Amino acid sequence: MFMPEENEDWTLMACPDYEARIIDWLDGELSAVERQTVENHVGACAACRNYAEELKSLDAVLVSTIQRPVLPENFKSDMLRRVDLAFSAQPSDAAIAQRKHAEEAEFKALRAELPRRLLRANLGIVLDVLSYVGIAAVTWLLLDYALVNAQAISAALSNSITQNPAQFLAWAFSAACVGAGLAFGMRRIVRDLPRLF
Amino acid sequence: MEHDIRQRLDAKQYREAFELLMDRFQNKVFCLAFSMVRNETMAEDLTQDVFMKIWKALPGYQGDASLSTWIYTIARNTCLTEIKKRTARPTVSFDAPEFEDALQKLPACQTSDREAGAELDIQVMLAWLPEKYRRVITLFYLEQKSYEEVSAMLGIPMGTVKTFLFRAKQELLKFNRRNENVYA
């Protein structure tokens, strides 16, 4: 079977003035006067008569081909059952009112609690900032002391290593603990400061 | 025609109004869906969806448009949404419902029955027509050749229905002539 190509030039099927009118005539859409005019023309014009015959054949094939589809007999009852199920699944007005009341109560409770929550959240932030400032101050003081007394510390360490190794180990352990604490604190600052601002 | 339904809607008797609606419009909606999706099973499912939507929207129906216009609009939009969904996933399978009808017609094609062959030809010709022409011509023959009904169901002016129908028939005739020339 071949398909017509788009914009293909076809020979005229009937007289251009009558093409649409013949269809209306066959569909019974014309007034008595127009019907008579078309019938006279079709009687006299072979091309239009042929066109009308073709249309009649096409109409017969379309009538027999395009059959009205039929819904199943139980379509309506099934549909009504679905509707009833959907309707029964819907909450009643009393249930809706009760739920609305509960949600309003919950909202009021949350609103009453809001200042306390805000205070707690802000207090946490203040304490965080204080702790960060404290860590920074201790770090600064230790570094400052170490730089100012570098020679004395170096001499004390040398003496300690040679004369009292146990004391040196105790100092080294203490310094390592303080260093680790400061490093941990600095890590928190680096991690949390962007979140605060 | 809609007076009794509107009375029930005014009295908030939605269940009764819905039953009357179904009696009057279920076949129309089914035909409209069928003309748009060209598959009975799918048209039936869509008809169910349309009536579920109508049921849910019934209490909100304001009566600005006529009931039939309102229902046909819901039906058209539901079908168009389904068509869009199908276009969005154009996978083709022989299990797909749109092939059922065609497969059912294959035995008729294998026989030398001239009439069955002609019917298959016309199905192919209809499938070849542009969508808007096909909808109009299908609905025209499903609705006992009523221009008014086709116009109301598709939501297009009656003049447009006539034009589309004229062009559809012209295309089908051209198609038919060409095939006759090829097989002659």
C-alpha cells in the first residue's frame, strides 16, 4: 500500500465549486434550493457524478468500519462501586474538625515554646564563641611565653634530658596533651565558625 | 436535558446527580476517548478516570459552563494528558494495548475476503490521516453524523468540524485513488 506524499499535486476530483457542496449534499446538510442545484449539476457533470459515487462508497466503508465501541455492561455499577469506596475512604467532617483542632493546639504549643528554644540556641552559640576565644587566648599566651623564654626553656630541657629524664618525659607528655587539646580546639573553630556566620 | 441533574446538584445530592450523569454521558465520553486514543481498552480506562475526576469535582461545579461542556473538557484534557505521557515514552511492544486491535484483524487480512481487506485498508488510511482530521471523522461516524455533537465533544467550532471532515474525506479519496492506480 502506498502513502500519498505531502504536497503531492493531485488532479482535481470534481468542480472546485461543488467539492464541498457535494459532501454537504450527501450528508443532507443542504437547503432544498441548494440541493436541487447540486443534483442538477451532478446529473450533468461526469466528474462530479464520479466524485459523488466515490464519496458514497467511502461513506459506506467508513460506516461499516468505524463501529461504535461498547462499554462493558457492568461499567456503571463498577464505577459507582469505585466512587462509593472513594467516598467512604474520605474522612468525615467531624474527623476533619478534630484533626484541625489538634493541629492548631500543636501549633500554639510550638509557638509558646519558641522563645525558650531561641534562647537555648543562642546561648549555645555564645558559649561556643567564648570557648573559641578562650582556646585562641591560651594558644596565644603559650606561644608568646615560649618565644620570650625560648633560651631558658631550651636550657631547662637540656638539663632535664641529661640530669632528670623522668621529669623531661613528664613535661613532654604534658606539652603533647596541651598541643593535642589546642589542635582539637582549633579544628573545631575552623569547622564551626563558617556555620555560625 | 441537564435540568434534573442541576436540581440534584443544588440539593447537594451528588451521588444521584452522578448516576444521572453516567447514564447520559458514559458512552459519549467513551467515544470521545476512543476517537482520541484509538484503543478500546485504553478508552475504557480513560473513561473511568474521567468519571472519577468528575465525581471529585462535582461539588465544586459552579454551573458557569453547561454540564456537557464541562464534562467534555475534563475528558479531552484527561485524554490529552495520557497521549502526552505515551508520546513521552515511545517504546513499542507487541504487548501494548494499541496493537491488540491490529493483531485481532490479522486473520481477516490473511483471508482473501475483499471486504475485510477493504476494512483493513481504511484502518490504515485513517491511521495515516493527520490526528485532527482523524478525530473529527471518527467521532462524526461514531456520533451518527452529527456536526453539533462532534463540535461540542471536541470543543471546536462547527465550521472547523465541517472543514476538517471535508479535508479528511478528500485525503481518503486521494489515498484510495492512488491505491487503485497502483493495483490496476
